[in-house]
Amino acid sequence: MTGQINNMRLILVILFSSLFLQACGGSNEKAPIFSVSASVSSVAFTNEFLQTQTNSIAVDVNFDGGGLLLGFAPTATPVSWLNYRIENLTDTSATLHIDVVDADKINADLYGTTLRLSSGDTATTNLAHADINVSLLVWQALTFDDTYGVDSMAAKTIELSSSADNLTLASTVPWLSVEKTFADGVTTITATPNLSEFTESGLYDGTIDITSPLGTTQYPVELSLDNIHLFADRAT
């Protein structure tokens, strides 16, 4: 008799366990996991101040959800200088085109935003996401010009808007040193040539690598050393 009661208890436990799993959807009815990926995670554009230039990139996208969504990320600021569009859309892939527009009409500065790709089940908002950080540096020529043989050149500065003190700098050439200060939402970059690095006159090019949370962009620098010396005390 005791054995029969124990068997009945075991049957009841199994029955209630089965009902509980069914109510919860069961282990075989978990929500599917979707994915979406892009061939790049950040894009850095540059445009010379007041100059009309073509800046565009094509990005390969792969996904396995029910379609593809594209727009600015929820935490990003929509910007007027950026256009985007999807082409070559299939069930699992697409080409994303990112284009800079009207960059010749905005002030010299460093700008940024983030695009978000999403794929999955829009009916249940079960979505996977992939973000692409986009930066635009509108630059004015930073030039140094003097006669070969002078001891030094005055430093020059660049001012960039920044929501926080989150920019890091690096010079790509040994003859230029850079440092920065941050105050009131503006990062001031001070660039100083080191003329001891030069052994002859000429035109020299370099860049300042500016890294923000959105990626790294390059600010062009040009230095010219003329080989013509003028002597005020020479007879004419």
C-alpha cells in the first residue's frame, strides 16, 4: 500500500512538472537569438573647410532576422551632414551606403554620431543590434612657414568642440609635438614644430591623429622651410 502511495506521489510530481514547463513555454520554445554584423564598426571622414568634396563608403551587412532596420542609435544625435541608404537587400545581406553631404557649409570642427543596424522579430521587439560610429573632421589648413636655419617657429592651436575631455592626440611625424587642454566644452590642441629635426629646406607634411570615442581621424599639417635668406645689411 505504501509503495502505491509513493508511486502516485511520483506520478503527481511528474504531471505538475510537465504542466509547469508547458506554461513556461518549455525548454524547446526559447526565443530565437538573432544576429547582425557590419564590415566596419567605425568610419572617419575628413573634409577641408569650405571645400566641396565627395566622402562616401559602402559597408557590407549580414543578418539572420526578419528584415533589416537602419537609423540613428537611440543615444546618438541625428545630424544633417550624413545620409545613409540600404541597397542590394536580400534575406540575409545588404549594402549600407554612408555619404557625407554639405560638409562645405559647416564650421571647421570635429563632429560625430552613431548609426544602428537592427534585425530580428519586430513583432516581439526581439532584436539584435550593430552600431557604426561615424565622425567628420572639417579642417582648416594648419601650416608653418619660415626660412631654413631659424631656431624656432611659434606654436599654433586648433579648437574642437567636445562634450567631455575624451580626445587623445598623437603626432605622426617626429618634427611636431602636440598637447591639449580642455575647458568649457572645447579641446584646444597646441602644435609646436621641432626644427632640430630638419637638415635641409623643403616642404614637409604630417598629420595629428585625433582619437575620440567614435574613432580616429587625421588633421593635416604642413611645414615649409624656404632656402632663401635675406640680409638687411647687404648692398642692393
